[in-house]
Amino acid sequence: MAFSICIDAIFQNMDSIEALDQVKAAGFDVFEFWHWHKKNLDAMAKRATALSLKCSGFCTTSFNLTSPAQRENFLLGVKESIVAAKKMGASFLITQSGPNTGEAALYKEKSIIEGLKAAAPLVEEAGINLLLEPLNARVDHPGIFLQYSDEGFEILSCVGSPNIKMLFDIYHQQITEGDIIRRITSNIDKIGHIHCAANPGRHELDSGELDYKRIFDAINSLGYKGHLGMEYFPANPAAEGLKWLRGL
């Protein structure tokens, strides 16, 4: 079981370099974050190397896949983010679908598929994964188009690239659709990364309604080789929650 610590969530409002020190001090070797263009990547890469930390991934710069008019910006963001990923040694980039406005759902889904197909050669050549992340619209992301993992898996099947996968966020999908273990186990080949947080509250994993020990056992039984991203907002000192994770 390999954990990736999202420094922008667990160490929110902390300097990125200091956050990397905290990741190492807590006994973890992998980290991730959100927006690379807001960080000093040269300094982060240097510090990560000194600490023997690996960066698993981060977000692209343009998330609007639902609008064909934004396709050029999306692809430019992917290209720029690939350069950043190589600098950090990251294995994946994250994108979301875009807003639920304008054309009917069928046209938005078609636009997402076409956008991901256009991005596929870029990430395949770079040897990294591009991850599509469904989000919940009810609590955290009102107005987002892609909410359901079932729809996301159908989109990925249409794209048909080994480097285009899903970021399955357990917190978001518990709010949107539930049935977490069955959905993960039925689609593990299409999942490139998993995010974890308690629901309700989006705090430490042992604070909500989800039995994460059972979920992790199910994931481990599948031979999943990716990381489990810790993307929660601590309700208690961060070190306490990370110590609980080490106990797993």
C-alpha cells in the first residue's frame, strides 16, 4: 500500500518546501499537489531530490474539456504541464471535465472524448498518464459536468488510450454515487490514481462513514500498483492523521 501525500490539502497554507520536509518527517516518500504554475518547481525538485521524495503528479492548467472552443487551450495546457511533469519526475497529470453549461450533455461528452483523444498522443509519447477526475456537484463543485464515475469509465472506453485513465476520488464518488468498492474493483484497469478523504467533512480517513481499511483491503486484493492519494483537510494536527496512516 503506497500513499501519496497531497501537500496542498494536508499542509494547506504552508510553504511547499517546508511541506516536503513534513512529508519526509512523517515517514512518507511520495507527494503530490494541485497547481504547478503557482509553485517554484526548480526549488521543489531540488528539495525533493535531497529528501529522496518522489512526485506522483499534479493538475494541468486548463480544465475545460466540455467546450470545443477551448480545445486549443486545453491541449496547450497539457503540453506545458508535460514539461513541468518531466522536471518533477511526475507520472501523471490531472484534468477535470469542465462546466455543465451550453450544449446538451451528449455534445459535452463528445467534446470530452475528442479532447482526450487529441491529448492521447502527447501523453503517450511523454510516457505519462492523463487522468480524468469526476467531481461532486452537490457539495464542492456546483456546475461541474462530469460527476459520475460510471459515465467517466464509458468516456475512457471511447478514448481507448492506455495513458488516459481516471482519477477515482473516493470522497467525491461517495457523495455522488456510492458503491465504492464495487465501482473500483469493476474498473481497476481504467484507474490511474485514487484520492481519499472522509465523508462527510473531507477530513482524516477515520473520521467519517467510510471504512477505509476495508476499502484498502479490496484495492490491495486487485494488485493495484498505483498510489493512494491523501487529499483531505486535517481537522487535527496533520502529524496525527499521518501517524494513523503509517499504522496501516
